[in-house]
Amino acid sequence: MGVFGSLQEAPDEIWIAEFLSGQPTCNSRTAWRGISRLAPGHLMILEAGRVEVRRYWTLDPEPRDYVVGPEALRDRLDRAVAARLRGGPSGAMLSGGLDSSSLALLAARHVASPLPVFSLLFNDRPELDERPYIAATQMLGGFDQHWVGAATGETDSADLLTEQEQPFHGLGLPTSRRLYAAAAEAGVRVLLDGHGGDEVISSGVTRLQELAREGQWRSLWRESDGLAAVYGEPQFDVFLDLVAGSAGNRLLRGVARRLSGGGRPDNRQWRRMVRADLAKRTALVDRVRDANTPGAARSPDQRHHIGLLTNPGIAAAFEVLDRSAARQGVEPRYPFFDRKLVEFCVAQPPAAKFHDGMTRALLRDAMQGVLPDSVRLRRDKSDFTINARRNLIDGSGDRLVHLAAVPGAMADYVDLGAFRAGVDQLQRGEADAPTLRQVWAALWLAEWLEQIDAPHGQTLTDRRNPA
């Protein structure tokens, strides 16, 4: 019997296939066969002889109080921040980026004493150093600054699995745990987190797709410069990719693909870590296709925006973070996911979400006069994939090498050729972000399967270090 009882001896194959592919399709499915979770926006009514699950809220793409303008967004965000400061000593994460800096400066207006903020230090990674942006925000906010060293070193698999109870996505979780611990040590119980800003505000890239569909080439070229700056890629390459993916003329799309040296994209990359027989048995491709079929929203932009916000991975990410923070006695809160703010942002037209070469233009416009322009108008962002790669190697490198040679129970689910190739790329420093996420997923699936197969009362540490 597994350490959590007989239910853990029945993993849900559909959940596992979707977890390995990074494509969850259902908010109510869990890692355990026969056990469901209550989906976001739903309530459960329990009465004698009756169980009813009912939806109580649906995202409305055009709310009744629809107002256009940066002041309206700033007002909604300010109210969302103020509401989430209630209930205990409060602080905020401050990364130096647009989202966290906006929240910290708005929050500082609602507290009597300097707001505690928690920022990461990357002393050995100068390319990740955000201190100039943090300092610019600090000058305006007068914060109580706390510096936290980024996570390095061995990962305690048994502890993380006890905390999370099932495999989880979260390459940045080891670092988030350090921030929660620092907040708890400083006496903070409510921690504002900018998580979700990308999804709620929206990068606005559908505006560029719209320009490509309409053949507005001059505008598309001008605006693509902003996207190139975000991704650190040549503007011409970004322009060609937009034409290849969204131009209304099929011939033009083909020419753009050939010029970019692309051809047809490999549509199997997202599921390469899933064994072929498992993907077939669970109808993985059909499930993902059906889950991504556009809904009834009125425009391509709204379909894309609502799709980002309703992806089951959003709720899963909140649960992972909440479990880690709760162990420290800290409650993370996410002002960007305020219901009224979400409805307002989804309702905005594409041209308001991306303009003048600026992604996430809604928030940049709203925070004019609040954020320092060095932060508000910055178009680059640090690539924390570098740190995640290092954490994975330092914390679990030996374990990954062992699993590549002796995969154990994960061999029933994971394509071992893809896993070994991913581990090899990781060791050579060549693993891109999708590969990192897939190797991470396979690792935690393996750890979980080993834990649930352990004799009752025995931990992973006990099993790997017998007396």
C-alpha cells in the first residue's frame, strides 16, 4: 500500500499524459483516478442524498461598466491592491519588472509605514541583475527593502512531494519558497504577487496578427520592433514569423515560411515526452485540440485572451504556490486576478493592448506618472530560464542521470528517448525553456511514482538510503 493509502495506487493516466505534455485540458481532473477537484468559478452543494456542482461565475468579455482609458485601469488596479492588503502585516514581491513594480508602488500608498518588499539577488549572474530597476522604483516607494539570494543547491524531493502531494510544474518554485521564508521571517503574512499580469493585462500580440491578416505591412513592420525587443530576436525574423502565421493570403504565408527557413512547424514537440501508446490510449491529441477550440467570444483577440485566463494551468499554478507559502504562514495574493480588473482588460480593443511598439500597453499607459519610465517603458525582460536550468542541474542533476539509466516506473509513461535527449541537452547547457519544463515534469512524475510505491511509512529518503 502506498504512503497515502490505496487511492494513490491508481494514478490517472489522462492527467499524467497532460501533465507531461504541459497541456492540461480540465480544471477538475487530478493525479488520482476517481478523485476530482472543484473547478474555479464553481461551488458544491452537499445535502442528504444529493451532491450538486454548479458554476457561479463566468468571465464576461464585455462587462456592463465597460470604460476605455488608462485612468480606468489604474483605478481598478489600485482598488484591487487596496482590497488585498487587508488582514495582516503586508508586503510585496519586487522583481524590477512592470507588474511587481506597479503593485508595490500602488500598495505603498495604502500603508502607513514603509512597505516591506522582497527582491532576488543574482550575484553570480549579472545578466539577471534587476537592481537598477528595483532602485528606481525604491526611490519613489520608500520601501523596507529585503534582499533574498536566488535558490541553489540540492532539492529535497521528499519534502517537496510532501508539500505538493502530487507532481507539479514550477521551475521557479525553489526560489519562490525562499521569498516566502524571507517574508515570514520579516513578520509579513500577506504577500502581494504580480503573478498573472501577463495573462490579465495581455501582451497584445494579437494586434500584430490582426495587422498581418489585414495586410497593413508598414504598421506591422513598425510594431514588430517592440516584439523583437521583448524576445531578443532580429526584427526581420519576427516580422516574417507574423506574416507566416497570420497573413490572410495563403501563398504569402508560404513564401514567408520559406524565407524564414522554417517550413512547417513540428506539431509534435509539445508531446514528445509522452509515450506514444499512452498518448493514443488517453486520446491526448484529440483532448488538447478540443480544449483549444475557440469559444463564443466575439473576436480572435478575445478568444486568445480568455483562453489564457481560463487555461487549467492557471489554477494549478496558484495551488502550487499557495501550498508552499502556507507552510511558511504566508498568504500570497494576486491583485491582477481581481474579477473586475480581468473583465475590464478582456474588453479592451487590440489596439489598446499593443501600440507604439509596446507590448502590455494597457498597463504602461495606466502607470504613467506612477512608475519610473525606466521601468514603465522597458521592453526587455530577464530570461530566468538560465537560473532555472542551473537550479535543475545543481539540485537534481545526479538524479536525472540516474533516471536516464534506470527509469523505473516512469518508463510506463515517459518516452525514454526524449527524456534522455533532454537530460543530455540540459547537461550541455543547450536545453531551451520547453525542454526544461518537460524534463522537470518527467523528473517529478518519477519521484511521485516512486513515493506512492514505497512501503507504508517509508519516505523517499529512507528508500534511497537503507540502513
